[in-house]
Amino acid sequence: MRFDTKLVHSGYDVTASTGDVVPPIHLAVTYDRRAQEPVEYFYGRGENPTRQALETCLAALEDAEFALTFASGQAAGAAALSLLEPGDRLVCSDDVYGGTHMLLSEYARYGVNVEYLDLSTPDIVLPEDVRMVWIEAPTNPLLKVADIAAIARQGPIVLVDNTFASPVLQQPLSLGADITLYSTTKFIAGHSDVLGGALVFNDPAWQARLLGYRTAVGSVPGPLDCFLVHRGLKTLSLRVFRQVANTRAVVEALRDCPSVGRIHYPGLPEHPGHAVAARQMSEPGSIVSFEYLGDVAKLMERVRLFACAVSLGGVRSLIECPAMMTHRPVPRQTRLALGIEDNLVRLSLGIEDPADLVEDLVTAVNEAERQDG
């Protein structure tokens, strides 16, 4: 099956006894052994048919052997870090989601040596003793683009947080990565109504180890959550390509606004990672950040169609200021050193009419500019 057909069909076998084309949601937390031959289900913290159907689909999208789902993207990240031992060295993209920064800080307390590097640097050479590399591509919020294949050739375990791109636009495993991580809350579910995370990979030893970890710590998503994520997957391509088109329209409009400074978007030819993004992504995505040369708080108050909220990848467009919102836990001096200024604005474009989005944003930018002036 091709990609879009997998979105609709993978994990959705017709129920034999009833003919349901949408499988039922399995709410049971325990299972009668006498009704199973062979025994496959024991307890809901370990096994659940609704969860497994979602995992079947997520694995199929990257032609992978395994996928495991979790209660959130953070829980998925914590599971991946469980593959490390005290004393192991982890290198992470320097410009990284604030929640990931917090998560890695916790693991640093338990003996994992964490180092942040600009992985988008051309021809970057990793330290020889690195056990794992954690790549965001593109990064959050500056949209830096690391060359996944080039980093993977250097030998360590390569984990790619593919949340910004989704499997529609980028396939990390095909580029040499070992693990793809998703916050399925974002593009994959797509409607801002369910939390979830996932790891996709090929190693059977990791499957046993990560499944055991998840069962032990209990970081499982509930069956209704899995159903909602799986339902969202069916329209993933339709949503993502509409969101990309909307982003292109908004970026072009922003380039003409005097109060807008530098725009961070891999689709722009002047973006430092444009060539790499064009090589490893089918489209440059639907997240854009820009420097606003005025009062950011006033700008966010004036938009009407953009919700002033964290998260991304949903059908509704969002606006946020990383310094005040998603990256507030990161020390200010660290943020500034990375280039995350207090006036940086991040947009996540939804599926609304592009003309309405452009009109709303440009009107707010111009009005805020007049007020600031």
C-alpha cells in the first residue's frame, strides 16, 4: 500500500463478527484467559487491541517493524532515554523544545551527560564517545535543519523528534535514524483534543525493552485516546498539505510587513537549512517563527483567528511567544544565547482559508505597529 492508503487502512481490519469498518474501542483493563487461543491479552497496562491498532498504523507509515505509543510525547521521550545508562553521553540539538530541555535536565541528574550542540552546522563532527544523538529537525522554535543522514553515518543511536514534520513530510528511519519520536498530540491527531506520543523503530531488542519499560512505569495512552489519534491519522496528508500551503501564503505576506524582522522558515531560499530541508523533506512544514519589531503582547491580543496558545499542528491556527510560553522554563540567558529573543513569535498554521489568515495577521501586525509608533 502507498502512504495515503496506509493512513486510512492500516490497523483498521473489518471486524469479522459484525462487519464494523471502524473497530470498536476496547475499554477492558483485564482479559479472560479462557476466551483466548492463544493467550495474547493479559492486562491493559501491557496490552490493548485499540492501542495495538494505532501502533500498527504508525509503524506502517515508516515501513518500520515496531511502534509503541505513550500517554504523551514527553512520556515517549522518557522511554527512549531509558535505553541509556548512567555515564552515557547524549548530544542534543541546541535549539530544542522547552519540555525536552526539562526532560533532559531530569536525566542529567541521574548520570546521563547531556551536551547541546548546533546540529545544523554543516559537516558537524560528533564527539567519539556519544551514545545517543537527539535531533529536532526542524527545531523548535528557530526551525534549524540538521542533516539527519550525515549525522546517522557517524554511528551513535540517532533519535529524531519528527513532530514538526510528521511522517507526511519526513521519514527519519529512511534517512538512517534509529528511532523516530512523535508527540502524536500535534499533527498526527491534528485536532488539539488528545494527548499522546510514539516511538517508531526496527530493533526487536528495543521492542522488548521499551515495552517492558512502558508496562513497568505505566505511561500508556488510554483506549479512547488511541482511537482519537488513529482517527486523526486518516486525514493527516490532507491537513498537512493544506497547512503548508497556508504557511507559504502567510510567510509571503509577512515579508512585506515593515515591523517584521527575520523570518525563520525552511521554505525560504535564504534560510540556512533550505538546501538540507529540500533534500530530506517533501515540503518545508507549517511552522514559522519571526521577529516582531514591536510589542509582542499587543500583537497577540489583536489577532482574532489565531488562538494565543501553545501546541501546534492542529486544524486551528495558533500564535505564541516562546520566551513567554513554550520556552519559559529555559533560562533567559540560555534562550538569548540560542537566538530565542523576547520578541520572537511562533505560528502554527491551521486549515482555515489562507486569505482570512493573512488578513487577520497582517491587520494585527499593522495595527500593533501604529499603536507602538
